[in-house]
Amino acid sequence: DTGVSQDPRHKITKRGQNVTFRCDPISEHNRLYWYRQTLGQGPEFLTYFQNEAQLEKSRLLSDRFSAERPKGSFSTLEIQRTEQGDSAMYLCASSLEVGTGTEAFFGQGTRLTVV
Amino acid sequence: LAKTTQPISMDSYEGQEVNITCSHNNIATNDYITWYQQFPSQGPRFIIQGYKTKVTNEVASLFIPADRKSSTLSLPRVSLSDTAVYYCLVGPYNQGGKLIFGQGTELSVKP
């Protein structure tokens, strides 16, 4: 399978714990995006990378959130001191830099439940 | 980015054609219209994109009137597996995956 892969698919954590999610994009895609989606809402943009550079962060990305893409391949999203409001589906997507319009390829997401 | 408005939900039956209309009154000259589909517990999937008139692919057709203030996604002969949420997005062609999703239209196809 050469699509976008996310790990884990599900994560249950206690409030106050740190969690880290991983995303492996389509190999030739140099852009990688993170989104958050709560029940009944569309995905909300959090941040994106072009290669290893983090080019934009949404105001939704509080100081407790950090994302990295150290070698321009896979990416990690860490949430520190989780809160119940962090419970959501975290989606990763990737795309080519140019030439593909707005076609992004999404992974299946990591569903986080904070108890 | 231009805001979009679409119905929250629609019902249909297998074999029918479904048309979902999206309003985007403030669309900019360089904005394209893109539709994504999302099944439960999966990430969204690109369906179709267009700038004006009509675009057709193996999955759907996209109709865009001359003023571009609205667009209609047409799904021919839907099946149960087309039950999903459909999102209309508007933005520059080169924005890649930096997308602004609205609430989408939840389509329910019944037997």
C-alpha cells in the first residue's frame, strides 16, 4: 500500500499524559499536512511542512502541540499534557508541491480519546 | 478563502442521481472548486475539481455556472456505498493540501 499511513489508529490516554502520532506520507510527496477533526465537523488545518520546513501553523495549534518532520519524510505530532478537549481524529495528508491543484491524499487518521 | 454553504444532509435511494449544490458567493478570480468525500473513520478523498462550466470524471460531474457563485456535484446512479459526507472547498489551484473544510453534506443512500 503506497498511500498515507498513520500510526496508531486509535489512542486512549489519561488527561495530562503526552501522546505522539506518526504519519508516513506518499514517498514522492514533499508537502505534509496535519488536520484535526471533531465529531460532526469538517477537518481543521493545523500545520504543514514542505520537506523538513514547517511553513505554517494554525492558531489552533497551541503551545502544547508540536510537529516535526526531521528528514522531510515521516512526521510526528506530539500533544503534551493532553486535555479532554484534545479528543478528536488527527488526520495527516500529503501532496506534491506543484502541478496537482488541491488534490491532497489523506491517511485514515488517529483517533485520540482523552479520559 | 471564500466561504462555502451546502446542505447539512440529504437522503437518496439507490439508483437515483444525486445533486449537491454549494454556494460560494465570494469566490475569487483565481479560486478553484474542489469536492472531497469522506467515509466514517477514514480521511477525506478527492473527488473532482473545476474552474468553470462542466467537469466530468469516472466518479462524478461538477457543474459550475458562468458567475461561479455556486457549483453542483452530481453523482449518477448512487449506491449504498456512496453514503458519506461530501465537502465543497474553494481556494487557489496551487494551495495543495492546505484546505478549508466546512461542515459538509451528509448523504444517506437508502435501499
